[in-house]
Amino acid sequence: MSEVKGSIGAYRVRESFNPSGENIVDKIKRYTADLIDICEDFKKSSRDDVNSDEQARLAALAQTAYEEAAMWAVKAATTNK
């Protein structure tokens, strides 16, 4: 699986790093990368909005939570393997 060029989500979850070779790990990372990228789009689209600082803050919090959730999900998926 290759990372989407320019995708911050793919970079943050290290989408191409899967030493276990588990398909579920690829799936977790792909979906998480997409969620992070959606939040990045929120941040980019709100730059001219009055509430842009708040929207960007909320999107950044969501991105961090997604990253952390992916880490724990990968750990759960690879435990006892």
C-alpha cells in the first residue's frame, strides 16, 4: 500500500509501515488517514470564515484523537500475533 502523495493523513499514520503484514492494520491506517485528511480540508476551507480559528482548533483536536485511536487500534489488532 502506498501513501497518497501529499496526504497529511497518510504521513501521520505512517500508512505504508506495516511490518506485521496484517490486512486489518492497512485498513485501520487507510480509514484513519482519510479522517485526518477530511479534518485538514475543514481547516483549509475555513480560512476566510469568522469562526475559522475555532473550526481549525476543533479539526486539529479531532486529528490528534484519530492518530491516537489508530495507534491503539493497531496495537489491539496485532496483540497475540
